[in-house]
Amino acid sequence: MRRLSLLCWLIASPLIAGVWGARGVSHAFLVRGNLVYDVDGRGVAVYDVTNPAAIRRTAVIESVAESLDGAFLGNDLLVLTRAGVDRYDGNLALRAQIQGHGFEHLRADADWIVAASANGARVWANDLTEVRRIAFANRVNAIALKGDALYVALDQAGIAIVDLTTGNQDILAENAKDLTVAGDTLYVAGGVNGLLAADVADPFAPRVIRREGAGEMNLARVAAAGTKIFASESPSTIRIFDGAGEVGRIDDAVQTLAADGTRLFVSGTTYDKFGLATETGVPLRVYDVAGTPKLLGDVHDLAGPVSGAATDGTLAYVVDRPFFRVIDVSTTSAPRELASLAIDAIEDHVKLLGKQVILYGRGDVDLIDVSEPYRPKLVKVFHSFGRPPSNAAFARDTIVEGNPWSGFHVVDFVNYPEPGQIGGIKGHYSEVVANGGDVAYIAGEGISIATIDLRDPRNPVGTKVIHVGVKQAFIAGNDLVVRGSDGLHIFSLADPFNPVETSFVPMTEPDVAGPAGDAALVWIDEALVRVDLAARTVVPSDLTVLAPMQIDSAGAKTVVADRYGLRVFGPNTAPPPPPPPPPATRRRAARP
């Protein structure tokens, strides 16, 4: 078996061919006067909130990697992305970039710039000269700055106090999920330990002066302005404190918040019982918090996320919660919506076979007829009584589904009023791969993948077990591709009942992957690479995406469900047929 090295995948000028349904998901707010800078994943959106009842978006920065956090450096704006730190001037023109991967938090003041990853931090002077790197034994939850002092919330360890001039560290033994500094006070969202305030007039000797709500609340985020402190409990509670204690509460989806004067800026995501996200479609709400909290205005956008996509080369079939959409992608640079269908409890991901689509991912399977793309129809829903992550695929005359709770199911969608399970295998499965034939490949527990003979669909039989780590599996060309934590394992399907591993492409922790003809596209270190399955080579890709959730291709056309929108790549293709004419109306003859 040959082993191949991973080539460099970064390119100087990435290409975005077409985007449908671009939207943001607020990760951080920065407030300057009447402008709110929303670091929203796709870049930064700037909102003028002078009149909160009529908020205006005045500018947009589109980043080439997912944006996660931001900070002001004098008149400049710093934006943290998955590719590093971008510096913009007051006119939002790009001035400089610092490359780096894995950062999650960013803070800056007149002297320092600090970006923190899960287990460390890098420190620069304000001229972008790197000063030092710091490692931590525990996960970094949040950071804050006060003069030359860096406060680092370390999960289950306390708050590290770092002297940025020397690198020396001390510890404040307090639980911390989030931190903010206002004047000479450090405010701490302490999880189940509630709200904590520390006097940091001497930045290197914090002195705890207040505790509030220990054992009564579970605080995840904190912001402060004037005499008010705002602390949130995920997913939908904001507690308001002043010097007397808790004085108010707001019920709103909240993961992002900032405060300025008497205004509070909020955004959030809703989560189902399994922790899976659906965006609210409201990237910014503005509250007056001078007295009793009052909503002053908000911004509305597309919701989502765009979590699933499949294509036949001309049309893309997309999950954009709570909608299933049909998108014309024949003109790559100008994708357009043809139809949408609202589905209660819609699933996350998409597979296509001919004129049928299945949606899967949260334990059910939705079957949709797309023979008339302008009028898609939800045909039936199979309830597996399982849980995510679930998977499904088309077999011959049946649909196969698997999940970690209720096992593997062979489902007849045709011969029963409701979809009926006609065969199955007990177990815990998260990957199900098939291609419309008499064989499926299922994986559970992440340690092996099994070949299932479906020629008797009422009695599916495992014929071969391959011991290999499995995070994802799919068919590309005549190969079964298995993504593990160590790379791609490629199996020939010359005999589909006996997959044979022909090569292995080593990669360190590859993420979402998908077919591209006889190749595979793989998301790794915030970039897509292309693995040619015939030549067994890895080459850079010019496909720029931010946060892919599903990848599919047909011919030379590729679509990516990219959380913040549908991205389309490749040459133009034949357009879809025009919509059918409206039904003729019968005119009643006039009576003589």
C-alpha cells in the first residue's frame, strides 16, 4: 500500500465562483459610538444603530476564512479568522495580516495584541512584532487585558494572570467561562459559581470584591457598561445586575453580547435537545437597559445554517433550516432559488438519486420528490426513534438508515401507507453509504466499517468487516473513501461486496470531505485540498469555503453547504427547463 505526503494547500488568490444565500452568525460585537461591528463568520458587518428602530448595515468586510472574534487597535480594526489576524484601517482597507491557525479569542489595547487558541496564546506589540508565545495545560475559555496584564480563563483551573512584559504567571483560583474588564474591575462569568467581580486597580493582584448567585445560575458570557453588569445563561437568559444585586432579566437567545452606555447588544442561536444549532435569523438585537429592559430594534437576515447540499450539476438541493430549497446553479456565478419547501423538524443533510432526495441527520429520513423542481413535494417521513448523528442512503428499491440508538434499518417507502422497516441489524451506527444497488457500507463506534449484502432486503447480512477508524465515508467514482483521524483510506469497489484497500493518504485530523468525480475534496487546516483517487495525489484546491458542512459534486460542478451560504464552483452548465405554465382556468359559458 502506498503512502503519500500531503502537499501545501494554501494559495495566494483563492477563488469564490458563486454564493447563494449569504448570511452571518454573530460571534462577537465591537461597539464604537453608534456603530456595531459584528464579527459574523463570513467577515464583519457594520451596523449603524443611531436609530435602533431602523438599523442600517453600512459596510461589509468579507474574510477569506471564517471570522471568529475582533478587537480595536486605536482607529484600526483587528479581525480574528481561522487563518490568522487581519488588520484594517479606519476605512476598512486591509493593512496587514498575521498568519496562524487554531485561534479562538482576540484582545488588544494600545500596547498589546493577544490571540489565544485552545491551549495557548501568541502576543504581539502594536506594530505586529511577535513578543512571545505562551502554553497552558488547560483549555482557554476566554481572555481579557488590563495594561500589561493578560487574564486567561482556564477551564477547571482558574484565571491565569500573565505579565506580558516578562511572561511570568500567577493564578486566581476562580472558575471562569468568560471575562471582561470595565475600568478597574474584572467581571467573571463563573459557570455554576455565578458572577464574580475582582478589583484590578493593581492588575497583577486581583482582589475579589463580589460574588453573586453561586449554585443558582450557570453563567457563560459577561459584559459590563456603566453601573450595569450583564451575564448570560445559555441558551436564552440574560441576567442584569447592579450594585444592589440582580435587577432584571431578558429572555432571548444569547451566545453573543456587548454593552455600551444604556444599550445592550445581543445575538443568539437556538439548540435542540441534542445540542444541534438553528440560527434565529436575527444577527443583532438592541435593548435599552437604563431601566426596565426594552427592545429597541433588531436586524433580520436569513437563518440557517446551510447544512446540506447535493447536486446533479444543474440544480442544487439544499437544507437551509427550516427550508428545503431548489437552487439553479447552472450559471455558477449567479445561483438562484427556484423553490422552497418549509418542513417541520427538517433534517440536516442531503443525498440525491435521480429525481428523489432524502434528508437525514437528526434521526428521521425525509423523502422528497423533485421531479418537478419548481414544486418539490415532501412524500413521506421515516421515524427511526433514534438520535443524531444519523445517516441514510438509497439502496435498490429501499432506503437504508442508521443511527447510534436504534440501529440499522432497511425501509420500504413504497408499499406501506407510512414507511415500513422490512429489515435491520442491531447496533450503533453513524455512517451509512450506498449507491442505489444491493450493497451498503455501515460504520459504528468509529473503529470499523462493514459491508452489508442487501439482495434480500428483509434479511440484510454483513459479509465483511474492515477494521479502520471511521469518521466519514462516501463513494467517489469506483472507490469507497473512508475518512479517519489519520487520513483517507481508499477502497476499490471493483467487487462492491469485497472492498479492497488500495491506498492511504495520510493527513492530520482531516475534517468534512466529499466526492468530486473521481476525486475527493477534504477540509483540513481551514482549506480544501483535492485528492485524485486515480493518481493517488494531493493537490491544492482553489475552492474557498469558510465552514463546510457537506460537499457534493456532479461532473465538474461542486457545491458546498458552508454554514454561511451555499458556495458553487465549476463551469456553467445547461440551464434547467423553464417553469411549467400555470394551470388553465375554465371559463363558464354565459347564459343566453
